Amino acid sequence: MQAFLHQLLSGLATGAIYASLAVALVTIFKTTHHVNFAQGELAMFSTYIAWSLIQKGLPYWATFPATLAVAFVAGVVIERVVVRRVEHAPVLSVVIVFIGLLVICNSLAGWIFGFSIKAMASPFPSDAWYGSAYLSAHELGMIAVTLAVLLCVFLFFRFTRLGLAMRAAADNPESSRLVGVRVGWMLALGWGFAAALGAVAGMMAAPVVYLEPNMMTGVLLYGFAAALLGGIDNPWGAALAGFIVGVLENLAGAYLVGTQLKLAVALVVIVGVVTFKPAGLFGRRLVVRV
Amino acid sequence: MSRGAAKIVGLAALGVVACAVPFVASSFHVFQLTQIVVYAIALLGLNLLTGFNGQISLGHGAFYAIGAYTTAILLDKVGFPYWATVPIAGALCFGVGFLFGLPALRLEGPYLALATFALAVTTPQLLKVNALERWTGGVQGLLVEKPGSPIGGVLDADQWLYFLSLGVAFGLYLVAWNLLRGRTGRALMAIRDHPIAAATMGIDTALYKSLTFGVSACYTGVAGALGALLAGFVSPDSFTILLSIHFIVGVVVGGIASIGGMLFGAAFVTLVPNLADRISQAAPWAIYGAVLIAFMILMPTGAAGFARAVARRLFRGGNQPI
Amino acid sequence: MARTATFVALVALLAGVASAKDTPGVTATEIKIGQTMPYSGPASAYGVIGKGEAAYFKMINESGGINGRKINLISVDDGYSPPKTVEQARKLVESEGVAFMFQTLGTAPNTAIQKYLQQKQVPQLFVATGADKFGDPKGNPWTMGWQPSYRIESRIYGRYVLKEKPDAKICVLYQNDDFGKDYLIGLKEALGDKYATMVVKEASYEVTDPTIDSQVVSLQGSGCTALITAATPKFAAQTIRKVFDIGWKPLHFMSNVSISVAAVLQPAGVDKSVGIITGIYLKDPNDPAFKDDPGMNEWRAFMKKYMPDADTNDANYVYAYGVATTLVQVLKQCGNDLSRENIMKQAANLQGLKLSVAIPGTEIRTSPSDYRPFSQMQLARFNGKSFERFGPVLSGD
């Protein structure tokens, strides 16, 4: 029983990583209706920037917002310079551009920072009172940060004018333009926010999984599984699904299919969700009138 | 000279060169050319699905792997002759592709890309599964006996494999070309461009899409089988997500929805990493990424589109659609 | 008489011409060597080994080379992808015409090219992998490894547990590939019939797994008191940290590939790594016992001059230095006969070569029936700063 509980809590900790990446994926989908394959690599690159700043001596409480700012700007720039060119192109072009971004970020990170693992500082001291044998201080802090971020995102999209404008720009660009929403900038802002969220995900994950160029390649698939399972347009659904996927992966690996097929669990979730319940558990059904 | 005649002359010249090259080139270059031919078959398969039919697949590496392992297992464990394994690999992949195409019917653009991406990332793990280790060799992989030349005096093993692959490629390209310029091709492209209108016109989109998935997988599976004979070894490490990304790069660079462009795409994917290696060792993938983005933005029709534009300037005869 | 002399001279001349043709890659001024390394892709952390070796050969060349010949190492990237390794190996052998392949890295890549190199009779020297199958003079006479194989290593761990803690319950965490599985095989060989009773759980992980926390939790739950971890650096660091965090204190053996203080123990936390046991055969750059050691000073001077920007805490550079030194010895022994046959013959003729960067008490020894240059290791325990050796130098045979 104790082992089961331990697996469960461990799963929640890994689930927090998936959840935070899933929230970033959902944000980009809500604001641009694109499935961004490069989200993980952008998050990893942002984490390297954070690591570099810390190496230069900047304290963590300054590095964190600085990295978010850099990631935000980078996201905006990428959208304006690269993604905008293929806005009206068929879906294939967009997907390929994302794959291109994925590949560039990955190889640049390797080129600039090398391939050996780097330790990333954690804002949660390892001997804090809330740490335990089940969940270390950082893991608990990570869950808390994920939930906090989730709350911010949810409130932003639900209750602010800007959030509403961004959702409108994605759902119906023509009508939005007619009411005065600057669609181009809404898309760019969406990318910026998503990039910043990805940076948070990376900075939270790195102390656990260790920073290296391939840090997010495994996580990305689980993040997608979570985002799809929860509803690709629903941030809290995706976060909840992230925790579910984390726990599911751990329990399935420990008790059901063995550790060899853990990634296959993600594959099954993805294929299963898109085949049987495309809107996910908590998403809205999208009906297109012909 | 009209465009049609120029095309035929060009193709004939290419054919002559292709047949002559292995007798003047070194063994290693013949090996590389065979690799290009094999990739050209795989890329044509992917292009059928993604370029002509609009179903984005980021997971064709999985079908390549199935084809390769089929050959390896049949040769190693069952003792089939090597030339028989190739059509079997193709048939098996057709079945798997068709079955995968059925649920894929419900998936739109990016979701299909995501599902196939997940398949590609998971492929190495699936190949290592303990339950199948007796057949697949597990993490160790399987050695594939290189086919010897049946006309030993005239052609050595490398040249024989080259001509075998060339023959298969020629046959498959002919089939694809014939398929695409008739009703089937138009149906596929209609489904890609306006699926609802196509359905309204009476095209059985579900059947066509699934069959295309099957045929596309079949082509890539055949390529995988030949590739296994060429490399002499299959292992889970040979078929990672990077292979699927190689394929997508090749299709994009060669020209989406262009048959001839696939030869260029295959050459690009085979030769550029070696060249980029000299610039810097991290360079190849960064270059791939930059190339992908640049081509999508600047030259969406790829090298084939570029060639067509040039040809249009040179041969002002006829106004043929693609 | 004169005719006989002319005849003999002619034969000698022809023999000379023939043998000149039999030394591909070798001229009077140069020896060309081929190598594939993962400079990109998932295993790129090991690319530094190739860089270290290149720097060593540069040093040798600057002091005149070997018997007047400079070493030309052509090292290319294969991205740890076996089909690419095949292509690069063929290119090196057929287009570049290298004399032999040196330190090609990875079990799968080496397996892919082994048959080809045997057929072409090209030496596949000192492969950079601990897979046991590369030390097989009967089956593959042209292939030779260098480092103590993973099986030798885990045999040593198994025997230690049998001797010191015969009631221990062992569990194994291993990477699900050739590397990890070799440890299981070695352990089975060491424990024999006792394997079933002593080893209570084996857990594997894939390199695509983000964390191995679940596996570590499972292993703790099985109640074992000794843990053998066959993991690569990233996962080794995760394991060390997780084991400490959950308050578990098993007798922890760590694979030799992941004991670099800089690359693994520091990210994991040196305080969390105290007590870890490994088998070492090369000197730890951080070990205070080797602070003034002439062998390590030689290495340090080399690093300072030829790789000034490299991290001197990275044990991969010590490894590279050791292998390169071994190769130079082989080439020296060849003298002026640098045919592939002789290179292989001399590689199988290393009598008690003591490396400046290997721990005292070990030596490199090969013979036509023994293709394992390094089969000795000494156990060492991490004390928070470096690995402290204890016990005798053990042989894994």
C-alpha cells in the first residue's frame, strides 16, 4: 500500500511537469489554433537561458522573471517573423515550420551549451519543512507553481478583455478584425505567453530531470497526451489531465505493462483520445457547418 | 521542342546515366547512390499520402522500420530468399498502413500529424519489447545478410543491389505516375484540397484515404526492406523520430506533390549531412531546420516547383496543369 | 651469381612494391585513421572523447609523430545511428582509404559495421564500448575492445556482494539496451544459481523516459538492500538524487560510465552521492591521492596545452588520453610494417603496458587468444570529494 501511495505521489510530481507543458500547449492552441510541436524545445532553450543567467551570478528571484521576459519576446518575434508567413498556408506548411523550429532549437542548444547534463537551481530549498520522502520540496513546489500558473491562465482567458480578444482572434479572425481587435498582434502575444509558460515548465522540470538538449523530447509526447486528453482548448482540463497522465504512466509502468512500454501509454492515450473523444474529457465539441 | 518531348528526353538521359554510373563510380559511391534510390522510394510513398492526399504523416519512419525488420526476420529466422522478402514487406506494410488509416480518417491535419509523431517516437520502444525479442533480436538488433550478385562476373554485390533497387524504384514510380495522372490522382488531390466538395461529388473519401495510407505505407515498407539489405543491420536505434523527420525534409525540399522532385529530395537528405558535417558537427540539424522553414516560406513547391518555373521560362509550349 | 643476385633484388623490389600496396592509409609521412563518433543526436555527450583523442594525436604529431609519420585522425559524425555508421565506415575505408578504424563508439554502431570490416580485413581497434562481444578473437579476429567490459564490471560487483554481504537482496536498475543488459548478464555469471534468490527485482528504463522516479520507488518497495545501477549520466544523476530523497540507503553500485564527478555527481549533489561504489580502472582527476601524481600531471599538462577550454573534471578526457596512448604504443611496436595484419598483430601483442592515467596495479595485456586489453578494476567508494579506492585490484575474468 505504501508503495502504491508512493507511486501515486511520484506520478503527481511528474504529472506536474506534463501539466505545465500542457498548459503552454493549450495556450498556444487557444490563441492561434495551432498545435505547436516546438513548444518543448523552446521551453528547453529558455531554461538554458535561465541557467546561463544563474551562471553569470544573477540570483534566482531575478533570473526567473528575466527568463520569462526573454521567452515572451522570443515567442513574439518567432510569431511575427516566421509563423506569420505561413498563416494562410495549408496546415502542412505550418506543421513543417514547427518541426523546423523544433530541430533548430534542439541543435542550437547542443551546439552552444554542449550535451553534458547541467544542474539547474531550484527556488525551493532542499531541506524545506514541506519536503518529505514521498515528495521532495522541489516536487511539491513544482505542483504548487503549476497550479498557480494554471489559475493565472484560466483567470486571464476567462475574465480579462485581452484574454477575450485573444480567444476571439483565434476563433474568428474576420469578425474580430471588424470589431477592432488587432488579430496579428493577438497571435503574437499568444505566442509570447505560451513561450513564457513553456519557460516556467522548463525551469520547474530541469531540477528534476536535469538540463540537457534532449530534456523535453520525452516530456513533449506526454504533454501532448495530457493536452489532448483534457481538451486542447481547456487549460484546467489539460492540467488535470497532465496529473492523470503522470499517475497513469507510473502506475501502468509499475503494475501493468512494465517499464518498457511507458511511452506506448502516451501513444495509446493520444490515438485513443483523437479517435474516440476528439474534444478530450473536458473540452468543447467543435462543430463545423459546411 | 515541346515540354512533353523535353521531359521524355530528360528522363531518358537520366535513365542512361543511372544505368551507366555504377560501372564508373567507386563501390562506396554506388552504395551511396543505392541509398538515394531507396530513400527516393520512401519519399514517394510519403508524398503520395502527404503531398497528393493531404494527410500529414510524421511517422513514416515506423513503416520503414516494419519493412526493414520484416526483411531481417524473414532472412534470419525463417530463411526466405532476400528477393522474396521485399514484396512481403510491402504487402505487410500495406495492411498495417490501411489499418492505421482507418482511425486516421477521423483525424484532421495537426492531429494526424501528432498521432503519427507519437507513433514515430514510440517505434524504437516497440521494437525492443521483450515479448517479441525472439523475433526482433531486441536491443541487439539483427544482422542482415547482404545479397550476393547472381551474375558475379558482370556485377558485384554493390552494383547488383543498386540495379535491383533501381528496378524496383522504376516500377514503383511508373505505377505511381500512372495512378496519379488519372481519375485516382484527381480524386486524391480533390480530397486534399476540398474534402467536402469531393465527398459531395461522390468520391468515397474514406476508402480513398485509407487506401492511400496503405499504398503509401507499402512504398515506404519496400524502401525499408531494400534499406535493410543495403545497411546489413537493423536495430531499434536505426529508426528513431529523426528518420521520420528526414523523410519530411526530403519531401518538402523535393517538392510536395511532385514525383520527380523526390529524387532530388532523396539526394538532399543523403548527401547534405555529410557536407554540413564539415562546417560544424551540430550544423546538419540546424541546417535542416533552417531549410525546412526557408522552403516552406519561400519555396513551398520545393525544388520541383522551382524546376517547373524554370522550365516554363525555357519551353514556352503548352499550359499543362501539374 | 650475378643473375641470382639480380633475381633476388628483383623479388625484394617486387615484395617491397607489393607490401607498399598492402599498407592502405599509410605513406612515408602519414598514418590515416578513421573514426565515427556521435557528435550529434542522443549520445552526443560522448563526442568529447573524439575531441580528446584528436588533441592527443596533435600532441604526438607536434613532437615528430611515430617513426616519422604523423597521425591523421579522420573523425566523422554518425549521430549514433547504425545505418549512418555503415555509410561513414564505408566512406572512410573505401573513399578515404584509412589504415584502420579506431575507437568507433557505441554497441549498435559497432555491430553494424563489424561484419563489413571483417570482410575487408580492416582492424576495428579499441572500440569505444564495453559490450563484451567485441573481445572475441576466434569469431571476429579484426575487432578489439579496450575498456573493461560491462560484464567484467558487473561480475566484480556480484562477486563483491557474494563475499561481503551474502544475505543481501539485490535489485538492478538498467537502461533497456545492450549496455544495460550486459550488466544483467555479468551479474548472472557471477551469482550463478544464487541469482534467483538474491536478485529480487530488475527494473529497466528507456532513454525517452523523462524521469526514473517510478522505477526507483518500485525498487525500494521490493525491499532490496543492494542496488546496481546501469545507467547513463543523466539517469544516473536522477537515480542518485531520488534514492537519497526517498531516504533509502542501499549498498549502491554505479556503472563506470556515469561516475564523473563533474558530469554526474555534482548535478546529483555530492552530498547525496556519498557511499556510491564503482569499479574504476582510470585515475579520478579529483582524487587528492593523485594530486601530485606524475601520470596525472602529465595528463593535466596535456589538457592545459591542447584542450584549455575543456572541463578537467570530465573523466571522458582521461579515457581518451588512455586509449590514445595505447594506440601510439601499438603503432610504435609496428615499426615500419604498418600493414593491417601487423597492426592487428601488434594490438594483440601488448605485454604489460602501464598507462600513466590508469590506477596503479593495472596493466594492459593482450595476446592472440585474449582480446581484452583491460580486464582489471578496483572498487572505489565516493567520499564526498572523490572516489577512494579500497580492496585489491580485481580481475573480472
